Amino acid sequence: MRRMFKCRMWIAGLFVLLGTSAFAQQDIKQDPGYKESLASIESQLKRGDVGNALNSIEATIAKYPQGAEVFYAKSLLFAQARNFEVAIPAAERAVEIDPANLMFGNHLMELYKTEGDFDSAVGLIDKVIDKHTDKPELFREKIMLLHAAKKSEEALQEYEATKAKFGESDTLDVLKAEILMDLKRPNDAKQVLQAWDKRKSPIRQVYSTLSYIYLDEKNSKDALAVLERGIQNSKDDLLYLDLADAYNAANKEKLAFDYVKKAFESDAVNFLDKHRVMMTVLNGKSTLTLDQKQELANLLVLKHPRIPDTHMFKGDILWQKGELTQAKSLFLTTVGMNPRHIDAWSKLINIDLNLNQIDEAIQHGNEALTHNPGSPVLTYFVGMAHFIKKDNEQARQYLEGALDQSANENGFVQSMIYAGLGDLYHELDMESASDVAYEEAITRDSTNVTAMNNYAYYLSERKENLDKAAEYAARANELEPNSGTFQDTYAWVLFQRGDYKEALVWMERAVKNSEPSAVLFEHYGDILMKLGKSKEALKQWERALSSADVSSAVDKDKLKRKISEKKYLD
């Protein structure tokens, strides 16, 4: 079963308990030139001058090829940009130069995990174990890495060897139970954990994992009981989140929310766990109301006021509630605390655009880019602000720049940029380029309904590839079934294909689900006229003519001719 508030998986944090060793390359570290180079790189990064920082890193590597710290800095920068092809070799070089530095090893391990290269991760942990044979946490980490590498039987053998070396422990048996559960052996896992439950283990994971098994068996009663014992035995407030899941499974939503609140109110539950819950609440399928979500966000701000993401969460919820001005204030607070918070800048600019504050959107976008140079997402938003302002040359410069910078971005971001270019190229009468951009947008994200809708509409306006237009318009409506805009597009595509009866069905849905607009009423009238319903058609054209946006949205003179001549004009 899926758990809303608490993750099941528990893995020992690699090296975290070990601390970091002294740097091995003491001779280089004492070199004044090397120290000065590191200080310069740090200063450049603090200013957000990533380009010059990268140049300084390469120059320092050329001069000091044994400088482990500078390879580590290079890896961190490229990892942040998700360029792992560069980040991993740089991290490997840092570890090669200074293998005793556990901070470097930890970073490389995380890169291997991120890339799913568990074989390399196991090789790395073996090297570390050779130097730290008395650290049971390293052996536990190896067990989980082997399991992640789909070598579960080997992981269980490593478990037995570790148990023989260090003795039995509840911590070790929790790992065994996790593996047994993933091997579809929940009863065996349950027996392992029940033994520690009876012995009143002081560690939270015994009760958390055992409750998960009970919940998976639809046994919320035993799950609740074991968690109550767990709170008593472990004194760990993080179990409040497990209790929330158990009450949720028992359809006791009020109690579930109460326990989430208790976790958020607790100083013993760290921010990262609360952060994960808020991410689930905001992005997952949550039964919480917006007011309940805001209550949790308010607690986060109260308990962790110096962490930018707390203000970010509250801003997100206020945005969902339609309180855009208050949300904007919170996003401003977030970027004030962390000017490298790209997501907060993006949402701030989005709100500027929603409030029709286009100049502010451009100003905020350019400020964001000074702190996050080369960000394709921010570059895209500045380009779209210029596009809305009808400054198409600037829009083209930024949007094409965003595309050039997006090679390492995911399909969603690339699709968003291509869709923006599709809109821009259409406006510039570059129809072929516009079509290609829309096709690329849909290829990279098959759920990009805006790209599908706009592409379909422009094809219908040109009366080209109407079968393709119908396909994309229909798919957009399948993915977002209550959009009046998408329904209007599909109706218009059907109209251009001569399928007037079906077009009327979709147009009536569009009118029901849309704000009044001149385009909508004109299309409605056109369809009615083609079906011989001239009186109703004239009524809709009159409504179009009296719409507030008639001057900017439609050809007003042509609309007047339709009314006076009482006929459809192509």
C-alpha cells in the first residue's frame, strides 16, 4: 500500500556517523597559491558568478592536479546542474587523490546512487570498509546497496556475515526485514520485527516497519497498537507520522491530521521529514483541505522561520487558494533568503504574469538570472514575459537561449520551452518552425496539453493537417476534460473538417465551461449558421460583438458583416 505521511525505506546514512578525516594533501593545502585559488572560487560562487568560478576551477586543476578539494568543487557544481558525465569523474578523481576523506566518498556515493550505478557504489563501499573495518554502519550500508543492485540473496549473506562479526542488533534486523519485504516474504519480516517489539527495542524503525506490514495486510488495529508501543519505547516523535498513516488507513481522517500536526509541532522531528510530508501533501493525492494544508504550512513557518522552503510551501498553498498577492509576498521572502531558489523565482514570475504585472515579471526574471545564470527555466520565463508584452525580438532571444541551455534538463522543461517557441514562431508567421517546435514539445512530454491545444488550433485556422489537429485536440481534452478552451479548440477543428453536429456538441460544452469571450461566441454562431440555425447564430454573433474583448480578439468588421448579411463568412 502507498503511505502518505511516512516513507517505509530506512537506510543507514553513509559515512554520516563517521565524521570526516583530515585532508591527506597537507602539502598542497598549505600552498598559499592553492589556498588563494580556493578562496577566489568560493567568493565567485557566493556572488553567483558560476561561469568565472568554473574557469577558475579549471585553471586551478591545471596548476594543482593533486588538489582534491578543487575536483570536489567541480563535481558539486556539475552535479547541481545534473551533468553527471562530468560530475562523477571529478568526484572519482577527488576520492582517488584523498581516499581517506569521507566527505568526498560520501558525495561520490550519492552520485552513484543517483545514477543507479549500484555496482560502482558497492565497489566504493568495499574500499572504505578496507580502511574502516570496525564500523558496522558501513557494513549495513553495503547490505542495502547490494539489495538495491538486485543482489538480495548476496545482501542476506552479507547480513549473516555482519551479524557474526558484530553480533545481533535491532538496527541490523530492520535492514533484513526490509529486504525480506521486498522479496515478498512479509511473514518472515514480521517475525524478525515482532521479536524486537517484544524486547521493547528503543529504535523507531522496528515499529515503523512492522506497522507498515500490518497496514499492508489491511490490519490497521495492530498497526495502531504497535505504533503506540513504539512511541512509548522509543520516545521518537517521528512515529506520529506513522500513526497518521495508520489512522488514514482506518478512515479516521481527523485523527490522521491531528497526528501530522503533532509531528509538525515537535522540535524532535527534523525539517527534512516535515519537508517530505509537505511535498506529498502538495503534490500527491491528499485528502487534506486547503485550510488544513495552510495550517501545516503555518506551523512550518513558526517552527522553522529561517528555512526558505517553509515560506515557499505557504506561498504555494495561498496560490492554490487564489490569494496571489499574499503568495507573491512569501515567494519574495523565499528568494530574499535564498536567491538561488529557482523554483521560488519561477513561481514569483508566474504570479507577476497572472497579475498582469509584466514589467515586474521581467525585472524579477533578470534579477533571478543574475543569481542563477544559465538557468533555462528562468530564461524561459523572462522570454514568455517579453512575449506577452509583444516584444517578440527579446522573446525570441530569451526563448532560443533557454533552448540552447536545456540539454541537461528533463523532458518536461524542454517541452515547456519548445511550446513557448511554437507560440512565438506562430506570432512571427514562421509556420514551419512553429509546427516543428510544437511537435518537439509533444514528443518530449506527451501530456503537454497546452502545446497540443495551441498546435491543433493554429492548424485548424490554416485548414492544414486537420486529422492531426483533431487527434491532438481530442487528446488534450482527454487529459484535461473540463477545459472550456480545449473544448472550443476541438469544436473549431471539427467545424473546419465539416463535422458540424459534433462541433456543436463540443462548443456547447465550451460555452458552459468558459468565461464569455468574443472568439467563443463567434465560433458558436458560425457552427449554428452552418447547421441552418440562423436566428440562434445571429444571437451568438451579437453576443460576440458586445463582448468586452471584441476589438482585440476578433475581426470586428467581418463580424458586423456576418450579422448584416446573415451568413457565415470564411
